Amino acid sequence: MHQQHTDTFRSDYPDVPALDLPIHDAVLGRAAEFGDRPALIDGLDGTTVTYAQLDAFTRRIAAALSEGGLRKGDVLALHSPNTVAYPAVFYGATRAGAAVTTVHPLATAEEFAKQLRDSRAAWIVTVSPLLATAREAAELAGGVREIIVCDTAEGHRSVLGMLGSTAPEPDIAIDPAEDLAALPYSSGTTGIPKGVMLTHRNISTNLAQLEPVLPMRPGHRILAVLPFFHIYGLTALMNAPLRHGATVIVLPRFDLEQFLSAIETHRVQGLYVAPPIVLALAKHPAVAAHDLTSLEYVLSAAAPLDAELAQACSKRLGLPPILQAYGMTELSPGTHVVPLDARNPPPGAVGRLIPSTEMRIVPLDGTAPGTGEILIRGPQVMKGYLGRPEDTDAMIDEDGWVHTGDVGRVDAGGWLYVVDRVKELIKYKGYQVAPAELEAVLLTDPRIADAAVIGVPDEDGNEIPKAYVVPQPRPGSPLGPLTPDEVMAYVAGQVAPYKKVRRVEFTDAIPRAASGKILRRELREKERGSTA
């Protein structure tokens, strides 16, 4: 990586040409070649879908959707946990000309209705256990023409039935640079969730950009436990592996026992996870009871991963260093990856720039020299936020740079370290304190199972760091329960005085997004509620 002038970094990798293909062609273009190789395996019941089947299913679903009235430019809401049907529905919808808005399976009817209204979705595909929520959401939102289920439910068309459709396959002219493939809603760490307009070219090109750094081979087995509805899962666990003939073992949610058993049973080679799963792999006693020797690498993304925790995990599993990657929904999502072939990547680095991507680090008031807000430019930058031109302009400047809201620094080798979110930095007496850094320290305490830090006002109106802590259970221990003073003393022994945790509250669980990101906003709201 070299600097063009003072502040612009470019990838060391040769540029890749934009991939001007509809996402279904970018992913399934080689499906015939992979033929009878397993594309998807249900990690719970073993149901297998081959590449030839996946391609055929996708085409039949497209035919049935078109016959049912879906037209180019319509939006289809896909509301489901991970299943082996999910990719076929996604690519079937895009093949029929729709943009897919992916919905959190645990969304309330009200949250789902907001997304339906905002995206103007006319179609819903769901699963029977979530049907009541989907129906209520459709009623609240209005404008939904049909609710289809992946399995079966009385009174609804089923995706299974669509596989037998004899309707002609639609031939839709897609302009990859303009037409939307996906409309995920950004996690809303800042303000309300917004529809992120990702074109076919955005997503397809990002797959081409990731190829040199995360090569996959036909038959390579990866485990999909993170949700497909989230852009990280959609790219790393669905689009990328299926583009290369890999086999995706699908789990509906993270359950430690199921997760470990699936790795063992299916001899999984690659894991794409978020920090809470790294924490479980590093610390949970159940890990020792399973044969995980098939694993070749673990990659963590979606939230900051502490270097010591990463080291503890790789050491316990006998693996090379845990890889990290960085990106955001608005960037389709990847911009930085620790390459699969990296030898001794520096601890804590989230990666190096992937091909055709530029970065700037813009200094902020009060941050250390060389540290600043991360700006990104490249072909993976979203088209914009749906129906929110002001928000788009606030995010993407006139020169095409995305202002990520993340604070980072780059070392001499071109490795990026993400320090924190601009919005989440705690200002203690003028000093900037990064919650992620204190959380990393807290997690090194064996008495602590999980932790989150936010800024709260003290009696004098200064912002101080407060830790929410989930203690490790200590049954039968003569030591008694962990105390707030012990937690504060532990952190004070390891950080500069201005960074000390000054309040502690014990809690049963830390609120997290499906991606593993700590929902500090929820903690701040809880805090306001308790002081109101």
C-alpha cells in the first residue's frame, strides 16, 4: 500500500475491473460446471442442495414470481432465518427483476412494517413460524400483494410448490450499474435504520475484489451461522462461497452445541464469525468436547475483536492467527481483509485494502496524531440511502468518499486498526476514551463473561466510562460474587488514569445486533430511563 500524497492510501493489489453482471449470474454462472457438488447442506437435518438443483430452483422461483405478477423494479422482502431455501429465493427474486430487502427474522411486526413501508415492498417471502408477524406487518404497512412461505402454510403459495412451476423463465434486462439487487437496512447505530441501495454491480464487484484475499476452492466447506439477512452473511456465507463451488453448511441461529457439532460432523474448514463466537470458542468449556481439527481458519468481522481474545482463540484451537475483515453495509460490504495467506498479521489489525479501493484517514479534534475518521472510495460504494438524499449527501461527499464514522489508524505496513466509532467515543475531561478498548480489557478478566462500555454523565456533568458486565458464573467458589470495585480495580491496573471505568453495573446479557455489534444505543436508552 502506498500513499499518493499526504492522506490517500491505495490498495497494493492490482485493480479488478468492475463486474457488470446481475448478482445471480455473478454467483451461479458456474453452477453447471459444479453440477452435483453440494452447494448447501442443512446443518441440522442434512438436507442437501446441489449446484445444479440450486440453479434450477432459482430459475423456477423466478418463473413463478413473474407469473404471479412480480415485475422489474418491485421490492421483495425476505423474512427468514438461514435455511437452504434462502439463497434460491434471493436469486430467484433478483432473476425476476426484483430488489430483495432482507429482514431480521426477530423483527417485531412494527419494525417489519416500517421496513415494508420505507422500501415499498409488494411481496413477502417468510417461513411458517414467522407467518403471524409477517401478516401483521403487511396489514400495518399496506401495499403488500402477497405473502409466500418457504415451507407450507394454508392459504399461502409455497416456495416448494414454485419449484414445480411450468411458467416460462423471465428474461429481464438488468442494468447492473443502476438496478438494485439488495436493499438491506443499515444497523441504525446512528439514528433510524435506512435502506441501503446496493446495485448488482456493487455486490458483484465486491465479490471480485475479495477473491485475491479470500480465495475459495470448490468443495471447501464453510459454516453459515451468521445471518444471511445481514450484508456480512450475505456476502461471506452465501454469495462468495456459492460463486466458487464451495459447500455451505447452514445453521438457523447460533447455538453453541449445534455449532460445534456441525463443525465436527461436516468437517468444516472455514468459519466466518463475529466476536461473541470467538469469545465462546476461546473460553467455553464445551469446546473441548468436540473434534474441531478440520478447521483451517477463522475470520471475525462486524465488530471490533480484541487482539488478546483472538490470540486465546487461535491458541486453543491450534490455528493460525484469527483473521479480521472490515467494511459496512454501505460498502457492499468489504474494504479491508487480513488475507488468508497472511503470515503473522499484526495483532488487532482489521486488514489491508482490497483491490480497487482507496482510503483516507481524516484527523479529528482530540485524536492522536495519525488517527482519524476512515473515508473510503471504490466501486463497492452504495448508490445511496433509499428516499433519503440528505442522509446520502451526509455520508458520501461530492468526491465520492464515504465518511464511515469509524475512527482508525494505519501502520507502516498498510494495516488498518479501527479504534472506535466517531459517535461512540467518550469525552472524559477533553480526553477521548474508546469504549471498544475498555471492553477488550474487561474481556481479558477470566471472571467476566461479556462486557460493554458507554459514556454516562457524573454528578459534575462530565462524561465518564460506565461498564455493563456479565460475570462468569462461579458455582461453589469460595470467592463469592464479583464486585464493582474489583472490576474497576482490574481495569485501572491496565489503562491510563483518564481511561478508567468509573461505574459498573452487573447485567444478565449485553444487547447485541445479529452481527455481534454491541447495541450501545440500547444501553444509553436504558441509562436515560433509569436516571429519568
